[in-house]
Amino acid sequence: MDIITEALAGPFQYGFMVRALIISVIVGVMCPVAGVYVVARGLGFMSDGLAHSVLPGVVAAAIFGSVAASVLVGGIPMAIIMALISGYLIKRAGVSEDASVGILFAALFAIGVIMISVAVSQGFSVRFSIEDLLLGNVLGVSRIEMYVTLGVAGAVMLTLYGLHKELVFSNFDPTGASVVGLPTEKLEYLLLSLLSMVVVIALQAVGIILVISMLITPAAAALQLTRSFTGAMLAAALMGVASGISGLYLSYHFNLPSGPVMALVAFSFFILSIGWKQKAAGILLRQN
């Protein structure tokens, strides 16, 4: 029993592990809940584009002193700008969604890399690790970052809750929503802006490369198990929290990078959901 207690409680004798646990739970709830909208709407590539597009904002924030919360301070405005420009290109310029995202995220990521190179050559201190930005570093989250993350996550969840019916209606039947008087275009921009904030918060835990895993994988797994939108959100959040906490424990006890481990745990839930769905379908066929 002492060994089990030590294995479960031991990591949290350190302040950085407590902060990492809080961030993991926040990411585990918020990303999959938003991810259900993403999967239903087909915004997976947009999410990946948002993750890559934040680099210029993060670099600028780090150069000018907001190191403690550079990902949040620089990343959120940059991601929102990218989402709004992409939405404009899709709605007004007739550019396809995939094309607009691909064009913008490639250009913005390239600008970020050039900014780092110029800043270093000019003697500026870019005080963050590119590896942490790409793969995440939930163990390095500061107290300030934790509080800012809690505030942003709370605002996102309250907005999703308050406009849930409108967002779902607009998501599945934009024409019908427009007919009954809903501002579908504004709701689209709002969803993209909220998605931007969700993606930036997840960067701290799993990084640019793996952010899509926490956003989409639990949501896709949940949609395999239930056809209820609300039920899928609940199931996705449970799997997201389990992925975050399990990944944190495994990374601590086996000295593994936390972000990739969380992503693999989420993937295992997806594989199990596929197996469960196929088994349930087989049982129904035999009964009939």
C-alpha cells in the first residue's frame, strides 16, 4: 500500500507537478469539449494551422519581456488574427478552407522562424525553447501561466456553454440557422476565435506538433461511442482528463516527455472506442 500511495501522491510533493496537474486537467476538459465542435464541423486542419501560426506572436512576446506567459500573451492574439483572416478569405475572397489555412500557417510559421533568426543575430534574448514549443512542457508551467490559463479556460467554457444551442444549430445547419435569424457568420468567427484560445492553451501541455491530438482524438473517440452531441462532449472530456493525468504520471515515473505520452494515451482511447463500437455492432447483428 505504501508503494501505491507513494506512486500516486509522491509526484505532487513538488509545486511544478501540482501546476502541471492543474494544466493537464484544464487541457483535458477544454480541448476535447471544443474538439467535438471541431470534428463535427471538419475544422481539424484549421486547428493544426492555428497551432503553427502562433509562432510570430510568441517570439515577439518573448523578445519584449513577457516571458512568463509568452505563449498566452503572444499566442492568443496571433491565433485569433490568423483565424479571422482565414475566415475572411473563405467567406469573402472565395478561397477554399484548406487552401487559406495552408497558405496562412505556412507563411506565419516561416515569419516566426525568421524572427528568431533575426533576433538572435541582433543580440536579443529569445528566452524559450523551440523544442518546448513544438512538443510542449507542462512541467515548466509557471504560477502566472497557470492563473492566466485558468482565466482564459473559464471564459472559453462559459462562452461555449452560453451559446451551445446556437453554435450547434449553426454548425449542423447554417442555412436553417440563418433563416431563423441567427448571425451565422459572427458565430463562425466566434467559434474560430474560441478555438484559437483553446489551441494556444494546449500548446503548453503538448506543443504545436501534438496539439491536434488532444483536440481531436478524444472527441473522435467519444463520437464513436455516442451520437448525442452533449454526451460526446462529456465522454470526450472524461477521456481527455484521463489522458492528461495518465500521461503526467507515466512521464514522471518513466522519465518520458509528457506531451507525446498524453497524445499516445489519447490515441489508445480512440483504438479502444473503435474496438468497442465494432463489438457492439457485432452483438446487434447476432441479435437480429
